[in-house]
Amino acid sequence: MSERRVARSRRFLVCEPRHFAVQYAINPWMHPDRPVDVDLAQDQWQALIRAYRAHGHTVDTIEPVPGLPDMVFAANAACVVGGRVFGSLFHAPERRPESDQYDTWFKKAGYDVYRPESVTEGEGDLVWTGRYVLAGTGFRTTREAHREAQEFLGHPVIGLTLVDPYFYHLDTALFVLDDDNVCYFPEAFSPGSREVLRRLYPDAVLATREDALAFGLNSLSDGRHVFIAPEAEALAGRLAGHGYVPVPVSLSEFHKAGGGIKCCTQEIR
């Protein structure tokens, strides 16, 4: 395809991995006995921030807090649509204190913040498409949280069931390319959810399990540029064939905690 895609500038909130470590196991990727190279993690994270800014995006930062090693995964803290901040209530007790830090940041910035009563993990499972919210469930976020999100955000919420524990959040199995299309790994979803996605996005870019295991679905698109793990080379090639421009950024150290590019990036809309 020769179609030229159009980038749109975005605003991101990120958290420096100053205290990043794998100290507990709350997904299949995490092994506390496997050391994290903190210096390499810092370098990789800085490279991601430079890539965002080089492509015209605004990046804000929140101060990391000692004892919260997963606070670097800013996407999990909230879903922000139209200036409304739908916060988080983490499934794992170890991560619940992160919500207070992010809520405080948003409130100081003047945003309307809602703390949900049901377990939900921000953009990990709530993906804004430009028209509605795709909402994952099955491992972390509950269906009741989907209802809360719809009531607070005022946009339709479409539930999707995840079935593979390696893809425990929706943002490890699907990402939005632009206002009209997505990229996803079908087998991460239940049969009914796959049918829903087929109906919503008949021209979606489909990923393989290999793409997903390389964190290729934990990518971020500005409508033209796709910030993607270089390990997902085959997927990057397919995206290029659809007119998108892959921007490879390695966050391999963060894969040890089950996260990647999107996990480290909260979008402020």
C-alpha cells in the first residue's frame, strides 16, 4: 500500500525507572531471581523519550517513588479521555499505592479524577479508539469496571475477554493504529471477542503469537509512526506494508516485568 498515514501530536506522561526491579511475580513474565540491568533500563527508557520528542510529541514526567518498582508502567495508572481521568485499582496489592501517586499528579494538574471501586488497571485494559473504549477482562480488570468506565467517561465501552495469561492486559494483545484501525493477536481473545473484533475492524493488521511474545502489540502509534519493539521485526514489516512507519525502540529490560513501550506510556487526552 502506498497510502500516506498522518501523524497527530500526542501528550504522554511517563515515570523514570529509577527504582525499577522485578521484586515479585504477578504475571508469567516476572521472575524475581532474574536480575534487571538498571543502567540498561535507564538507557532504553531515555531512548524512548527521545524518540517521542523527536517525532513531535510532548512528554511530562511524574516523580518515581522508592518501593514502587512498577510505577514506571505509567499506562496502568489511568485512562484519560476528554480531560477526564479514570484511575486505577490494581489487582495486585503490591501495586495499589501507585494509584495515589498518579491521582495526585493529575489533580495537581487540574484534572477531574475518578477512583474506581472495581479492579481496573488503566490503559492496560482500557484502550481508547477515538470513538469508544475497548476494554479487556479475564485476568485483571473486571467487567464491573467496564460499567464504571462507561458511566464516568461517557463513551461506549466494548468488553473483550483475554484467554492467554502471557497477554494478561489488553495492551499486550492489541493497539490502536489510528481512528479507523487496530493491530491485534486474535488467539489472545475468546472466540466471541475475536468475532467482535472482526466485525469492528475487518481490515485490521493481524499479529502472530511470535509478534505478541516479542511485545510487538505493546506498541504505540501516532497515526503514522509506530513505536515498536525491534524484536517484532516481522510485524513491523507488515505495518510498513500498510503505510505505517515503524520506529524501533528496544525496551528489552522491561520485558522481564511483562511490559514494553505502551506500558511505559500514559496518554493524556
